[in-house]
Amino acid sequence: PTSSGMQTQGIAETLKVQAPPGERLLGIHVKPTMGMRVMLSTQGQRELATSDLGPRLTKDRPGHVTKLHDEGDACMVQWDADEEAEAGWYRTGAYGHFMLRCHEFGNSDSEILERVAKEDDEVRPDLALHRTSFKYM
């Protein structure tokens, strides 16, 4: 509660986003970063169940962010399950949808830089943002 006695709500509660405990959603709990390791969120698995961008493509394996939408509300992801398949765009806040969660492993600065270097030698993630990305926004 605030000093006025009002209960403040987080963005997840305001947007009515249901995330299991411990699931760090890109766009709510974690700021999306180029090269970041991700997986489909619970919402993403449910809403993309029959989509070509859903579990059939990801095969419950992680991927990494290859592009960020200008407004930060969507990311392009290349999935490990099929590196030949074209990467797809996933919402990280657009229209109140949060399709991605941060993967538990593979998100150190050096791992992110290595993945980004493979994608494009010109692109470098903002590691200052990454270092704080695991804190609640």
C-alpha cells in the first residue's frame, strides 16, 4: 500500500496477465534484448497452440531474440529446434500479449554477445540494459 493507503498494482495485474510463479515475461518482468535466450511463455503456448509459430515450431526448446520492434512490444525469435526455419515475430506487450519468457540459462553478457555476433557483426546489445533486465521493471 502507498502512503495514501491505496493498493498499487503491477503491470501484470493491470493487464490481467496470468503468469505462473517464477515465469519472467519479456515486456513485463524482463526488458527484451538482442541475443537474449527465450522460450514460449505459458500464454504463448496456449494462444499459439495451433499456429505455425507455436509449439510445433519450437518443440519446447529455447531460441534467441534476433530483432526488436521499434517500440519494444515485439521480438523476432530464431528457435534452436529448427535453425533453418524462418524466425517469427512474437508479442512482448503488443495488444496486451506476452508470448515469451526469459530462459533460465544462456543469458550471460558473453553468451548474448556471441549470439549477436553470429547474427550481424554490426549489431551490439545494450549490456547496461541487460544487466538490469532480470530485475522487475
